[in-house]
Amino acid sequence: MNIEVNKLNKEFHLFNEHISYVFRVLEKCNQLEHLYYGKKINHRNSFNHLIEREVRPACNMFEGDHTTSLEHIKQEYPSFGTTDYRYPAHTITQANGSKITNFQYEDYRIIPGKPKLNGLPATYVENKEEATTLEIILIDTLLKIRLILSYTIYTHRNVICRSARFINESNKSLFINNALSASVDFPDNEFEMIHLSGAWARETHIEKKKLSRGIQGIYSTRGSSSHIHNPFIALKRLDATEHTGDVFGFSLVYSGNFLAQAEVDTYDVTRVSIGINPFLFKWKLKPNETFQTPECIMVYSEEGLNGMSQTYHELYSKRLVRGIWRDKSRPILINNWEATYFDFNEEKILDIAYQAKELGVELFVLDDGWFGQRNSDNSSLGDWFADKKKLPNGINGLSKNIEELGMSFGLWFEPEMICKDTSLFTKHPDWIIATPHRNTSHGRNQFVLDFSRPEVIDYIFSSMDKIISNSKISYIKWDMNRYITEAYSINLPADQQGEFYHRYILGVYELYERLIQKYPHILFESCAGGGGRFDPGMLFYSPQVWTSDNTDAVERLKIQYGSSLIYPLNSIGSHVSSVPNHQVGRITPLETRARVSFFGTFGYELDVTKISDSEKKEIREQILFFKKYRQLFHNGDFYRLLSPFSSNEVSWMSVSKDKKQAIVGYYKILAKPNDKYYRIKLKGLNPDTLYSIKEKGTMHYGDELMNVGISLNENYTNRALEYWQKEKPGDFSSILLVLTEGKDYLPN
């Protein structure tokens, strides 16, 4: 068991071979004091020596005691207003208007394994030996509310999962204004905060900031986790690097409005808080009802940012993603969007599919424009029936024809959205999200359906079910192309409007779950104008996410590099598209586009009927290569080597679990004249294994590749040529190296 309880001192120690997390019950007030989180320490019968107390200018809880100020005590799930002035983990408004709470320790229980979270996505275990869960039970006797703090520690992972639930055992309704998933107080502020920010078409850019006094944080108020910020922050020690030093990661398994922040007080104590954004949140907790917060995944790494990433990758790919697609090879797909946009018919689609099949593509995905009278982005969302002018045989006939070609068929939906020219809007104009007597804003000529209403979810499920049940569909791309404005539901009373955003995302989860339960064979890919809802909550339902609408290879270096901070490669949707690129107009080599996309799910988004024979030959070779090494890309250990945020060069690699194979990607963005020699040091190899590198025609031991590095310059074969006689790689060049245990290649 991974939890020890010192019953005499009321101390709790969660630990495994990597990490320790220690807290205790405070004397007198019976609240929870945080003592330690970090590298594993030995258990002992008392951790009292970690308690820090001295008399300071402050307000104290008990008369005659000048060391009971919660302002100076590190806590587990703090409240506001009783001597602590820092940002709280929870706030509750009571019948008399007071917001003062007093949750005191009542009991604990230890549960083998990991319980599910009702109605919410969460990590899981397949057997009870994988993890142990500690539940701390607190009660506010005046309010008659129980607060249960849940801590799950995995047996062999550097992971602690935290959440909270409130149970109203009174006969009165109360209002939760704030209910975060986790709060951790660190004893100092010697950290940089790392987070992922961006915008549409430039998501998940890595941002770093040295902590300073005050609050620094990220958030979403858009109804989804958003392109702007990902629901994740990490604190890294100032001397920590990509591969060395202490890093603490906090990732929220949630897809709606969130808050993640670090508050440094005047004594340099750092409080990390993460959970549902309290802004505009107000949940009416009725008698005998329970409110459950989303799950926060806390990861500690002593091997830098890359060590943190590998822990998240392994956990999310094996214990967050579910179903048959968790361990199944993801198909190489072609999507018709950038090939045709809305301008297609059945003949054109079948022509693209046939030629893609000849190149080795495994799945054809029909994107936007197949339904209603959808010839532009200003119509038909909500009318989920095939446009017979484009597809005379419907989705049923098209999907069967695609399958007869020997390919699987996938289909695009945007189920949360509606256009005003539809029969659905005519019947149910009240189903859109809108505030009475206020202007209703549009985004991309569309409006958002009120997914907090069960009847809306029932209707959309029925519409999608009718299409799916009558067709041969093995993949669904679920898009969401605008944020929520004028948030309001006519289905909720005035005092429950603060529940809207959370109820909306619970509705999204419910629709996903109903579809997954009925169609477990379907591979879902989440999309929200690209990466507008790329978060762990989505991975629970859709094993992969369309990372960005930007398919430019150079931009994707940053987007995919940043995404890899948390998300495994087999969740990062990546396609090879045509040039000039449709988002930035850049022209990059086809081989570079593929070599970037290999480090993701991999697929194509171009018109294969319009490319040259030489390009077709190159694509065939790319597909054969990826099929050969797909498991290595998707299941290997991923290492970031050179960052696009600080260098003209980018490099990363994937190493097989047995360390017998590796693939290295290297990219130089802009060419330089009369340049230096380039060498990169690899990671994750077996130091004593002799690796052959066919592309270089050389063999090297792992320790040499990791400590000396591998030269990326040309070999000596062209040394007789003058500089101006040599072929130059030009801008946006790339190198792909395959390392294999040395028996496969013997040099001359």
C-alpha cells in the first residue's frame, strides 16, 4: 500500500518509489496542513519536524495563541476569511449571505484502486493494485456540508490525482461560488512557471516566467479550454532543464472554463491553484445533492520537463484514453477539407479516395459540407441529413463505396452548433444559447446549442445515431468552431444561471458517452477550430485531437513541440497538406512536411488527384515508412532535443521501450551560408548498445550518441567538391535518422 497514516499525530504520507506527499491535521482547528511534496522520502513515525511556526504580525484563530494564523500555515484546501487572505480553494455563500466556512477533519478512508468520478472524465486503473486512494472527510457542522478530498497515488507512476466533492446534508440550499480541484502550498518561490498559450492557428506555444510576488496565472472564460491557454501549468526549479532538475506539473482533466495560477505571498510561499474558473460560476447545492470537481493530475519529475512529459504521455495514453483505440494502431487518413472545402460531389470524393487508396492510405474522412445545403459556412448546421445534390446515394451509399475500395470511412460533425436557415432552428429557435432581450452574437455564421438541456442532447444524439446506424462509419471528427457568448439557458432558473458553463460541458461529455457506448468501434477525433479544446477531458472520449487548423510544417514544429509537453504523440493530430500552405502561404518540401507529421497521428489533407507522379511516389514511400515504424512513433518514449522557441533548429526523437530502435527528427528552419558544423546529443538510448544509422552509413554506441552526439553535416563522400558546387538543402530542410541495434548494418 502506498499510504501510511501516523494515527497519533494524524499525519498522512502518500508515497511510492519516486514521490512523497505529506500532510497532517492541525491541532485545535482540525484543518489540514501541507508539509511536503517532492522526491520520495523515508516514512517515519512523526513529521512534526516539518512544521513551521513562530510568532508573526498576523490575525490568529485562537485567543492567547499567536502562531495559529492560517496566513502563515501551508494548507491542503484553504478557505478565505479566517486569518488567511490568500486565494482560497473554495467559497460557499450561505443563507445569511456569509461566505465563512469551517471544514474540520472528521475521518479518513483508504480505498484500494481508484473510484470513478460521476459524470466526469478521469484517469482510471485496470486492477486495484495499480493505485491507492485516500479520502479525507471534513465537515462544517454549522452548514451540515461534508467535504471529501480525494488523493489517488499510482503505485509505479510519479502521479497524484486530486479532486473534491461537496455533499449537502442540510435541509437548505447553499451556493458554491468556487470549488477548485487542487491547491498546493510550496515553501518558496524559486520557480519558473511554464504554460501553453496561443490563438487559433498558433496554439500551444510554450511560455516561461520567473515567479514574482502576487498572482500569475492562466484561465478560460470562453466555454471551452480554448486556443488561448491549455489547462496546465508547471513549476520548474530555476536550474531545471529539459532533462534535469525538479519540475511539478498540474494538468486539469476538464474541457470548460478553468483557472490555473501561482500566488506568491509576501513571505515567498507559492500557492498553486487549479480547477473550474470561479468567474461567473455559482452552483446551487440543494439538500442531499453532491457537487464533484474535475480531476487534477499532479506530476513530479526530477528529470526535468521531458521527464514530466513522459509521465503524462504514459498515463494519458494508457489510463485516460479508453476503448479499443487505446492500444490499436491509428489509421493513416486523408481528409478532403483542404482539397475541396465545400466544393465537391460524390464523383470527386470517390476519385480522391481511390487514388489515396492506391498510395496506401487507410481511412478516408469526409469533412464539412456533406449535409443540408452546406455550400459555405453560413448555413445548415443542425440539419444532419445528407445533401443529395452532392451525394445522391447519401452517406450510406458513399461509405459503402469507400469500404469497397478497401478503405475505412470517417465523417465530420459539428453537433454543438446550429445555423438559422435550418429546419432545426425553425422548430426550436429557443434551443440556441442567448440572453433574453440582448443581442445574440454569431461566430463563423453559427450559434451554439444549449447543451445544458437534456432534450437538446437527445435530439442531436438521435440525429447522429440515424446517420451512423445506417452507414459504414469507423471514425468521427467532432468539431466546435466558436466560443460561447451571451451565456444563458432558459431552462435554468435565475439563481442557477451560474451553473450554465459547467452544465454545458457536462452535456458535451454526456453526448460523447452515449455515442461511445453504442458505437465502441468508432475512433473519435476531437476538434475545436483545431486546438480550441485540446485537453485531458477530451482524451477520455476522443483518443486523438486535431491539434491545429494550421498545417504548415514550420508552424507545426512549435505547435507539436508545445503539445508534447503534456500530450502523447498518438493523440496529436498531424497532416501533410499542400503548398503554398493555406494558412501562411509558405512553401516547404514534401519530405519536411511528412517528417514533422510523422511525430503525431499522421495523415494527409490535400488533393491527391492534382499532384505529380513524383509526389505520389514520395507519398507512397512516406506511408510505407510510417506503417513500418508506427508503433515506435506512437508507443515509444519521446524526447525533445532542440526547441523551436529558442533556436533555428528543432529536434526530437522517439525511442522504443526496449531501446533497440529510435527515430530522430531534425529540422533547420532557415538556411545559413558558410555555416558551422552541427551536432546533436541524443537521449534515452542504451549506452552499451551499438546502433546502426543507415542514413549516415555509420555505427555508434549509445553512450557516444548521447555524450558526444551525432554529426548532421554531410559525410566525406563530397569532400572533393568546392563549396559552390555542393547542393544546398535550402530553407525548411529536415533530416530523419533511424537507429537500429547494430546487427542490421555493418560498415565497410
